[in-house]
Amino acid sequence: DVQLQASGGGLVQPGGSLRLSCAASGFVFNIYYMTWVSQAPGKEREWVSCISSSNSRTYYADSVKGRFTISRDNAKNTVYLQMNSLKPEDTAVYYCAAVSSIAVKTFSTWYANKDEYDYWGQGTQVTVSS
């Protein structure tokens, strides 16, 4: 069975940091682009960041650029999201998702829609509050 198990969320004060992890299993991890998508309460999902299958290219939403860093360890089948300088508006459930390196070539933009991805995880809650 395919699993994407996100973890590392929690409650943090503004300006603080968190490191999210997403452990993958059941598919060939190193041929998939890995993405983080967020969904704040009462709002639509937003694409946050993506990393290429080979670990060579990273992409960020403008809202997180310079504060978040995506990385992956293909030996551990895990993708990470280092979140620094957190703001209350970063409060959301964060999901990890996978799309094959072939399918991603059809993307005209970075999608937050679950249907655009091959695999989707269960999410981890991040709350930024004093």
C-alpha cells in the first residue's frame, strides 16, 4: 500500500521554527516530485513548495520564499519542510503529495488540488500563535 505519513507539526510561537517530515512507502520515491500543500481553516488549499525527484530543483510560493526550505533524502524515502520565521498566517494543515517526474511535465502551474497528484498524505497541523 502507498503511504505518505506527514509528521512534525505542532504549536509554535510567531518567529519560531518547525521541521515537517513526510515518510513515503509503497512506490518508487526517487522518481517522484514531492510537494507540500497547506490548507488554513475555512480557506482553499495552497501550494507551498516542491522538490524535483533528483533533489536538484526546488520551488516555493512567494509567501514562504526565504523562510521555508524543502529537501529530501531519497535513501530514507522522506521529504522535509524546514519552516522558519513562522507567522500566524502559516497556521494550516500541511499535506505532502507526490507526482511522477513524467506527469509533472504536463503541469502548467503548481497545483494545490489533490486530484493532480498521484499520491496524497494525511496532513499534519501547524499552529502559529502566541
